[in-house]
Amino acid sequence: MPNTFPLAYNFKRRSKFNTVTDAMVDGQQWYTIEIDFFSPEVSSWVRQQEQEFIYEHRGYSQSRFVNAVFDVHESIYTLMALKF
């Protein structure tokens, strides 16, 4: 029997951000994340956080589906996971 559901039901929900790597820096956990191109609200939210806890990689992306790339402190990363 053929699939009768609309095509949209076959797609999984995309994550709004992807964790590229993580590292300990001066004894604190940091994450490098890529923000999905279709989620500019996430990039805006990250840019509004305290500047000592984020670093934006300007002009860097390995994919045309990436809106922005950031290094974020563990506290920001945890808030992102809960919010988005």
C-alpha cells in the first residue's frame, strides 16, 4: 500500500543548532555550534547574551544551510538546549 500521508510528515524536525565540537578552556566547558540557516532567531538570541560567554566566527560556515557559527560557554549552551 502506498504512503498516503503528505510528504511533510516524512521529514524529521531539524535541530535549530548543531554542536560541532566541545573543549575545556581554562577549566571551563565551551562548545562550538552552528546555527541552522532557517533559525535566525537563535543567532539573534545568542548575540544578545553576555559577550564574555560567546564568540562569533564571522564569515565562517562550511554549509550554505548555516546561519552563524559561535563558541559558547556551557551556561549559554544549556540555556539554548532548554529554549530551542
